[in-house]
Amino acid sequence: MDQEIKHLGKLSGKTLVFGGVYSNLQALEALKQVAEKEHIPPENCICTGDIVGYCAQPEETVQLLKLWGVHSIVGNVEIQLRENAADCGCDFREGSRCDGFSQLWYPYAQSKLSENSLDFLKTIPNHITFEYAKKRVTVVHGSYFNVSEFIFKSTDWAIKEPNFKATKSNVIIGGHCGLPFNHQEKKKLWLNAGVIGMPANDGNPTVWYVILDDSNNSFNFTHKTLAYNYKLASKLMQNGLLPEEYSRTIVTGIWDNTEILPPIETGLQGFGIQL
């Protein structure tokens, strides 16, 4: 298989899009139950990367994703883990709080992953393309050009636009930034499902995903919230090895800091998600 890009051909019917599992097994289990309840088969489920991250169960999370059989691209975390790199590759500013926290959770994740899980991560492509409701869709982690680029709703369209041109796509599905959003301009759509492993800095412990629907032969998407056993996820993180601040965020829905956020998104902290 071409590591760079995986072509799925035409997809139809309800399709589940999610990202940023971040080693949060409880959230992944809850999402799998949603897919089963909605009768969405694994081949219609797509993960935007960062399967591994801040939470307590990296090995179990990778194994469940593998068992479920969904499509996924790599996030920067998977790339770094499978290359046995020294850090998470998030491009956090050196000396920042995020950088400090990553020096706790990333070695923890490295220490927990089996050879079997690392081998599985090596099979995951960088990008996915498919056709849905007559639109060409490309799934990227940060951007098509840089896996660690933070693209938000407020990010200028001039930064987003080259991604559509390079991939000849009508729709870009992105991940990485941790916040759900959609941005439509010039008949193009940038869609981010958000992440299931951490709340969206909105003051709620629920997390976010997207369901695509092609009924009436049109490209429809719905942002949805996911309730899961966040108390257990938070409790498991309080193991003396992971940042306590992240275990708190799981419960409060408020990020410890907004270092990565542009001014508009920073100002929305705790106010709920504006979609």
C-alpha cells in the first residue's frame, strides 16, 4: 500500500468521522457503540489521526481501533511513535506548558505500546481520499502540507485554499487542532470533526464527532456530541505519570491553557462551541 495516500473509492450511506482519540479508551468504546447503533459499518468510519495521546490507555486504544477495523490516517503522534522519535512532534513552543506536558505523556505512551501496536501504526497512511455525494474528499491531519499545522475556523481562507488545489478536492476533512468547526467558501468546505479524547474547551465533558449523510444525493454533515465515562478516563489518568491538568480538563471541559489557539478561539473558552 502507498503509505502516502489511501484511496477508498466511492463511499455512500452514513459515514462517521472522528479524530484525536488520545489514548482515551472510554471515549472510543462509546463511539464504537454509536456506530453500531446507527448501523455504520467500519468501512464507513474514518479517524483523522492522533489515536495516541494524553490519556491513560494507549495500548488498549490502538488495539480497539485495530479490532474495530475503521480507516485512519496518521497524526503527528503516530508518526513520531513509529519512528521512535524523542517527542510528540506537535510543534509546541519550546518551554511552553504544552511542551512540558508532552514530556510526561509521550514517554508514557512509548512505554506502553506493544510491538504489535507499533507495527499496526506503520500500516496507516498519511492521507485518505474518497468520493462522497459526487464530491472529492481528502482527509488530512493538520494540513495537506504539514501534519502538525494548526488550522482553525478563524484561520484565513488563503491558508486553507492551497490544500484544495493541491488535492483537487471539494472537501477537506482535517484534525489536529482539537476543536470542531466547518468553514465554507467558494463552494469548498473545510470540515473538522473535533476530537473524542479531550473536551473542546467549551466547559462540557462531552466530546465531538461528525456524521456525514448523502441522502438526497447531497453532501450533508452534522456535528454531534458524545457522552462517555469521562470520570473513569480522568481517574485512570491520575497515576502519577501523566499531567494532572489533563485529567482535570477531561472533567471540567476547560483546557489548562490556550497557547495553541488564535485570539478568536481563545475568547470562546468556556462559552460553548459556535458551529
